[in-house]
Amino acid sequence: MRAAKPRLDRRPGLPVYRQIAQRLRGEIERGERAPGERLPTIRALAEELGVHRDTVALAYDDLAREGLVESTVGRGSFVSASNGGASTPAPVFEAPLAPVVTRLLAFARSRPRYAADDAVPLHALLPDPALYPVDGFRRCLDRVLRQGGEDLLRYGGPQGFAGLREALAGRLRETGVAADADSLVLTQGASEGITLALRLFAEPGDAVAVEEPTYHNVLAALIGLGLRAAPIPVRDGEPDLAALERELARGEVRCFYTMPTFHNPLGTSTSLSHRRALLTLAARAGKPVIEDAYEMDLRYAGRPTAPLAALDGSGLVVQLFSFSKSLFPGVRVGSVFARGGALDGLLALKESADLGGSLVLQAALADFVTRGDYDRHLAKLRRTLCARRDALLAALAAEMPVGVRWTTPEGGHQVWVELPDEIETRDLLPEAASRGVLFAPGYQFHHDGRPSSGLRLSIAIADEESIRRGVSALAAVVKERLARGMRGGRADSVYV
């Protein structure tokens, strides 16, 4: 019979998650938990101990790194079978995974766990479901099905529905991009577009220049494709051109992936002069540029700057777009703009990967765009996002202590916050979650997962009052951490 649960010491200097890990480690080593035994769920153990679920998750992660615990999605966490040589209750054949998949799993498991369902979701880049134009899109679906019938339920072909490509090309021409329907390939959101564009220029073992920090799913895509990141530091909101020139001069660096407008996670946009200089040095190096314009429709302040694809006269730039953040992600439609051999290569890659997207959804989107419903939705969405951004910036100014800095985006969903260097935001997350606010810690946006004093806040889902409440809670945690004067080593400073 196991001993009664010990009390957790909540005094400063004693991380709670390490106490939990130590308790479970002792039970395993003493044989009180048998090899193959299922451990309590994260939720159940958190409730038993009166702590936050993220704290228990960190403890389980520690034990997994030591090889004492094995976790499987959908099954739970078990004492490792190697502890005593026993087999698990339900042994299954485990086929050896490709090394690249093993690395991708490790990257995925390093991402933060968000288990506080009732917390202010300042971490989420998912568009607010309350703003989805469900009724208007339903009418478009009904209309195109009545008109298109069974033709829209066939395979769509690799390039996608011509009507939507024409509508998107018209919108791109308004930004200065010399696009037509034939220069676009429709994709399953921006994610497939990113993967196709990377595969277009690089093969396993090659490197791709990426901004540091950058979108974490791009880092995952690089790992999944067997590619390496060549980090380009971002200074004052713009990638360092001298560093970029050096990296592009290396033969193994095949291209540059960049978000010049409403950067994720920074929220910043580069200047026109910087964009021109970037294209000049890329052309000199003979290396293509992948421009991710996933939030191009979400400007709510300032004046637009011509995208790289509009400034490029030689076919150097491949541009990505997606409806996932400006409309809703479930429609899974994005596009890639390319010219010449790059376009031919995209079509070949797309056809090898799938037989085309959903024609009926693409046709409904074309109807939604051409009838003006999309622009009316954007007008409402931009007003909402602008009000939320203003509420976030005002709350940061009112609540955060001296030494905290943040960006002021002119569009999109994200604001980047830099805390004093002694705070590691990965360590701060469980404590913030226990106070009722979530954020995206900066380490996950770095190619090597290095400690970071930065964090990303999102205005996508939380309304203005929730934003103010969340920032107040986050600021209180930051002030307390600074008052304790603790250095932020890796997860050694997590308290609940």
C-alpha cells in the first residue's frame, strides 16, 4: 500500500513539478509502481495534488527524459517496461521509425502544453469562432452545389478550382503582384504551401535560411523534410541583411523563408527599402525567396508596403497565402504564387502528394469572395482586431513593470513582448496559467529551442475585457518574479 501523498512545499526556491517528479521517481525505484503500470492522468494527479495540469505535465516530461516513463498519445503514461524487465499490459508491435520522424516527434513534444481551458487564451492564433461568417458561407455552399452539382464532387486536379484562382489573382494584382489564374496553385492551407515551397528548392541535408525567431511550424516542416535551419537574426523588426548575405553565399543554403508583413511571432513588418535590398542580395546570390503572406488581408493600421512578390521582376519570389487566419481554418484553402519552372515544379509536387483539394469548398470560397462577402467580413474583422490590439497595448503600458518592451503591429494577430533577461518565459508559463492567462513562450520560435525572455501574445480569440484581465494577471506574475530576483535557468524556477 502506497504511503499517503506528501505535502508539497510551496516556498520560493522549491519547484513544485520537480517535487512531483521526485515523488514518482522514488515510487518507481522502490518498486511501488510496477513496470508497465499506468500512471494517473495529468488531470487526475493535478486535482489530487491541488496543482495546475501544466505542472504535472512538466513532471511527466522530466521522467520521460530519464527513461522512467513512456507516454503514448491516446493511451496515457506508463512506467517504462525496462524498469524490471516486465512487459506492458498490452504489448504492441513498434515498427522502427525513420530518424527524421523521431526528430519530429521530439520537436513536437518540446512544444508547450496548454491545459488551462478557463484561462485567457493569449497564446492562440486560431481566429475567433464568434466572428466566423457561418450563415453567409453556408449560402455560398448551397448556391454552388445547386449550380455545380456532381461536377464539384469530383477530383479537383492539382492546381485547384479555376474560379477561386481567378478571384485570388485579382486580389493579388491589387497589391502589385503580376498574377493570373494560371500562376496560382491552391493548397490545403498555408501549411501545405510551406511544405511544397520548401521541397521545391531543397532536399534532405540542405539548409534553408529562416528568420530568428520564426514561425514554429516552419521549423517543424524543416525537420520533417530532413532540412536544416540557417538562422538569420532579426534586429529592430527586420532580418539582418549582412547575416542573410553570408548565409545565402553558402552552397548548402538553398533559399530564404521570410514573413515581411505581420511577422509571426513578432508582429512586425519590414520597410520598403529593406525589401528592395533583400531582393537585390538574393538575386546576387541566385537564391529564391519564399514570402509567407498568410495575414496579408489583416491590415488595420498604417499604410501597406508592397509585398516582395510585387517588387520582384525576375520570378525570384514564391508567395504563400491562406484563408486560415482571415476567414476560418476549417476550409483548408491557401495558395502559392509562382512563375516559370517554379510553377511547373509546384504542380508536379502537388500532384505527387494528393489529387487536389475540395472543389466544393474552393467553389464556395470563390463565390464568397466575388460577391463581396469576404471583404465585408474583413472590414468587421479588422475593426475588431484593431480594438483588441489597442486594448492589449494599453494594458501592457498600464500594467507591465519598467524594462518590459513590446512591438506595435499594424495588422495581424500577434504582439511580441520582451521581458527582462533574467526571466525565461518557458518557466513562467505554468505560473501564468495557474493565474488564468496563457501565452506562447519564445523558445519554441528559435531553431534550437534556446532559452528566451520573449513571449508572443495573441489578440485572435480573447475579447477586450479578457485581454485586460489576462495582461493584468501576466504582469502580476512578472512583477513577482522580478521581485524574487531569480535567474531563469531551464525550468528550474517553475512555481505553482
